[in-house]
Amino acid sequence: GYALFPHMTAWENVTFGPEVRGWPRGDVVRVGRQMLESVGLLERADALPRELSGGMQQRVALARALASSPNVLLLDEPLRALDALLRLRLRYEVREMAKALGMTTVHVTHDYEEALSVADRVALLRSGELVEVGTPVDLYERPKTLFTAYFVGEGTLALGTAEPDGEWTRVRIGDLELRSSRPASGEVVVVVRSRLVRISPDGAGNGAVEARVLEARFLGRFTRFRLLAGGVELLADVPSTLVPRISEGGEVSISIRPEHVLLFDVRELERFPEVREVVAGA
């Protein structure tokens, strides 16, 4: 399933490209060891593909692709069959190896976190059409389209109304009032990233809003809070090591920086109808 030569061992598959290109024997051995070690399979170098699991075969295929040091490398979901910890480690190793070898890499994935972590620039496609291109930070914090805001990252999407207020835009979602740095007027779709909501167990300070904790769910690296503020449900993801002592039903204050309150013309729901299903009040 991963275009490996079935009659060749993992070692022979990985070193096939360099050998065909006539690399010196020492370089072939060095690259073979380096690549198999990087994907954690050096001890299985003598195994045939049929003796390896699907995930192992995928790692051998990845090592083989990198071994030949091509000028341009196309990786089509190279990490999809791997377990979570290995996938996380290989995200960074693939990126670093490609950079060290001077390769331009086109990395295809449906996992937005994977895309943000490995790419210098991200191209977001929808049904085969290019929606937006930008740096990972741009697509996450400053998306130009509602679809990008919906697809890249998690958070709260809701209908609201916006009106200019000096250098800011005042935004209302039900009884909840926020400020945004984005210019807008009239009915809008409001997007707030769950990881950009700040929670404090203390009373509401300047620019903060009171909220009640409906649910706190431990998700490993993050704890997800479901909050009720001004009659509106919001999601907030807080690094688990920084979670304050907050119990369900407790009162907290939340703050969201104006640049993190994203606003989009409500007509974008017609362009991206799949987003409507997750927009509160739509």
C-alpha cells in the first residue's frame, strides 16, 4: 500500500535511491542508518514489508523518500497511519530533515495542527479549490475567510452584530459584548479561538467579562472549559499545567484581546454552507 518493493528489506528499500544514483558506499550506509533511525526502525532493517505493520511500512516509505535528497518532495499524508506520539515526533523530524537537506516539500494533510506545525506556508483547499494561502500564524490568528477560521483551529462561532466604536468595533452576541480590532458593521459571524480565551478565577477586571463554568474537561495537554457569559456559550482551552482551581458551576472572569475577536460578513455563510451547522444562532 506504500509502494515499497515487496522483495526488498526495509534497508534495501531505503537505500535503493542512493545506490541507483551511484552514491559512494559510505554515503549510502550513512544515509540508510540515519533515515531508518529517524523513523525508529533501524532494528527492523532486515525485515521485508510483509513482516511490518501498516504504520511501519509507512515509516519506511517516508525514510525512502527522504533518503534520495530530491529537490522537491511530495508527501501525501505521510503520518496518517502512525500512533499519536510518533506522529507528533515525526512532524518535527520530517521538517528538520527536509530543511537540512535543502528540500522544497509539499506536505498534504487533513490535520490542521500537523499543517501548522510543519509548514512555512499553508495552502488551504476546499473541494479542490484554493481558499487561502499564508503563514501558519496568519491562517490561525488572521484568517481572511470564514472557512479558514472554521477549518484551522477550534473555538466558538456565533452570529452577532457589529458597530464601529472609535478605533475598535463593538460586537454583541446576545447579551455578551466584546471588542474587535476588525472593521465591520451590521450582522456578522463572530469567531473566537478557544485557545485565545484567557480565564482568571478572580473578579472581572478591566476589559474582562464574568462567566460561569458549565463544564471542565481534561484533554491531556489542555483542559477545555465550556463557559456561559452573557447568555452565550464559549469554549476556552487552557494548558493543563496552568489551569487555575476552578470548579464546575464556579464564577470566573474571561478576557479576549480585540485582535482575537474575528469578524466575517454573514454572507460568507452562503459561500461556505457547511460552516452554518456550527454557527450558534444561524
